[in-house]
Amino acid sequence: LKVRVVRSSPPSSQFKATFQESYQVYKRYQMVVHKDPPDKPTINQVRLVPVSFEDPQFKSSFNQSASLFAKYQMSVHKDTPSDCGENEFTRFLCDSPLEAEHAPNGPECGYGSFHQQYWLDGKIIAVGVIDILPYCVSSVYLYYDPDFSFLSLGVYSALR
């Protein structure tokens, strides 16, 4: 048995070289021990989209995200449709006081507010609203399709 300590932040070359293999071990563990379904979202089905109406990915997924937010709020929190309309969604989860910044020594995506979208079969099933800052990542909110609650997307998002 050989044990290695591999720096994950910032990612070392060893971390990058062994990431896929480590991920496969994690996924198998989750399926065997925790009985996760094999179609639980994978790293390839997660998109980090800047919260900006200038960003094409954000604009093209806005309606789907807003509809999912309303479905979640009404099902999980028992909000009325008027409590979770497009304006409320924009005010609560799209308007951010953070300004996007791309520092030369920062992450490739830059700093700012993001929607971490979880896609399955061409459909957004969860969105984690996060702020990426120089010394931390802040989870602002997570909403998901209640039809997929069996995937424990809140736990998956927190671990991710």
C-alpha cells in the first residue's frame, strides 16, 4: 500500500494527473456504499456559468433556471407563484454586488458570482449559486428539481 498526499488547491500536477482515476473510485464508492444511482450527475454534467446577462450561456439557460427555481420554491418551500416569479428570481439570485474580475494569478473562471448548473439529459436539474472570491468559495443558495431529490443534489453540491 502506498499513500500519497496530493495538493488539491491549487491543483498540483499529481492531482491533475490522477483526478479522473480518483473520481472513478469516488463514484464507485458512492454507488456501492451509499447506493447512489449510476446516473447521478458527473463532473462532465456540471457547468460553471458567470451570473451576467452578457454571458451567452447564462442568457440561454436563464428561462430554464428561473422555471426550475419556481418549481423548487413552490414544492419545497410552499411559495406562491407570485413569490417566485422571474423578477423575484433575478433579484434574489442574479443581481449580485460582486463585480467580475480576472486576476492574473486567480482561477481560470475568474472571481465573482456564478450559477453552477447541474445538467442531466440536456436539462438543468439543479443550480448552485456560488461566489468565488480570492480566499474562499461561498455557497449562496442551491435549488433543484424536486423530481430528482433522490439524487441528494444538495449533499453532492456541498461536497463538490
